[in-house]
Amino acid sequence: MSNTAAVLPTAKSPLQIQSRPIPNPSSTQLLVKNAAIATNPVDYKIQDAGIFVEKYPIVLGSDVSGVVEAVGPSVTRFKKGDRVAGFAASVPLNDCDRGGFQEYTILNENVTAKLPELITSEEGAILPMAVATAGVGIFINLGIPRPAVRQNSNGSVEKKQSGGFLVWGASSSVGSTAVQIAHSLGFTVYAVCSPKHHDNTREYGASHVFDYNDANVVTNILNAAKQAGQSIKYALDAISENGSCEQVVSLLEQQGGGKAVLTLGFPEDKQKPENVETSVMFAYRVNTDLKEFGGWLFNEWLETGLADKTFVPSPGIQKIEGGIQAVPKALDLHKKGVNGKKLVLPLA
């Protein structure tokens, strides 16, 4: 058997399609034969800027789904033949075998989730990076308590939070995931995205949706919250560009302060108000210093949400045909701009 991979041989170089050995899983690892992989904007940024990677060559890619081919001796939750989605972690762990842009990927047990029959492999592939990023942002950076993964007598999950929660960039994979998580926790979600994605964003759980192109967007959100008698103390910025950080922080400042979690750091040349706390969310932490949290997020929260349909894969999918050989094409599309869709490459 062969393992076709898109390999980044050196910093800032073109990807090369190569054949790699099929790896063997160690103690708490799984070997997955990928049925679909997904790409993210950070992939081309790593390639072009030569950032984050400490050792080359490297196989990039974080989002995979497929069938378990083998498990390590200490794996208890999964067996050969299970359909799964998982968060590949080649970059933080400097290990090509853990990269997503290949036919076979090594995954850690704690960042893998079983897929129910109703979820396709393509849908499974859009989950890991978005779930890890939004999950770390909401539960770790913002410090919102984890919900109990249990149901009330009527079948609904107990909701404990209240008030407003702002998601900027709500049509992105991370943003739409954050909308669903915040809504499931009981928050009233105020979402900002392109008007063409407003209907989908409402379906994911947003109560109020706003156009990011509107010059008065912050004022409009504040007015909507005032009319609802609510205060917005938490915000997640899923894009952190084109002035979004400053607008998010300004809104929280006018609400009396709060916490904002960002994709990128707050601009150093801008003044940040003292009553607003900002931090940056790093998805890879579920594979490093937040392994226990990653286990809860993937093994429990995500599996339960997919099974009972309280969480759905989002946003929509744009398929890129051609298998591993089409990874460079997908990254080029990201450079040109992808809005409200997740690029997925079917492999089977």
C-alpha cells in the first residue's frame, strides 16, 4: 500500500506530491485512512510565510475524516473500521505522520470523534479545526464553564448561560461553530457576517444578524442589545482583520467592558481600553497542553452533539476534486478568498 502526500519540503517552497511510508500508531494513537480532508487559510499562510514550522519537510493539514485502520495498544474508545473525524497535529508536534494532506494520518485518541451514519465523510472533514478553535476560544480563553453532557427529561440539553454573545465572522467555519456553541449554552447570539449568509447563520442559532459592511454595524448591535434588555460581555472574532478587532473591542467597551477572544492579536498600534480583556485562541493546544480538554471536546461534546443533532457541520462545503494532487489548487483558492464555504477534497 502507498501513502500519497502533499509535502512541504522547505520553508516557502511549493508543495510536492510524494509517496510516504504508512505509519504505525503508538500507544494512544489511531491510524486513519482518510476519506476526505479539508483545507484552511492558515495552511497557505504557513507555506508562504514559513511560520510555525520548526522542522522540514512537513505535511500540513489539520482536518481529516475517514476509517480507522489500526489503533495503538492503549486506545479504548476506537477500533478498526470506525468512521471518525480528527484534528491532525503535524505542525505543533513536528511530525509528518500527523499531517492531514495525505492518504493515511496518525491521530491522537483525545482529538478524534466517531461519526454517526447521518454525517458524510466530507461533512466530518470540516469539523476538527473549527471545533478545536472555537472550543478553546469559548471554554478556555473566555473561561465559560463546560456544559454538562446530559439531557433534561424532555431531551434538551440544560442551558445555564444568559445574556448576549457576539460572533464576528459568523459565516466562517470557526464563526459558525462558535454561533452553535454559544447558542447551545443559552446565550443570545449577535452575529456579524455577509448578508448572503444571514439566513444560514440564523439557522445555526443566531438571534440577531448584522452586515459587517455597514458603517454603523457596532451602533446597530448596541441598539439591538438595548432593545432586548441585554448586555454583551463576551465576543469571539473569527477573522481578526480589516478592523474587526477594533470594532469588537469598541462594542464591549461601550457595554461596560468584557472579554474578547481573537484569531490574531489585537493591533499593537491601537489603544485597547482597560475594561476589555483580549486573548488569542490556539486550536493546537488540544494536542499539547490541553489534552484533557481536547478529550472532553471531541470524545464527549462533539460526539454527543453530532449523534443527537444538536450540533451540525458548518458552513457549506465546496468540493475540490482531484485527491491529494489537488491540495495546491485548494490553497490557491484560499489565497484568492473563500467566503462562507469550507474547501473539502474527497479521497474515496
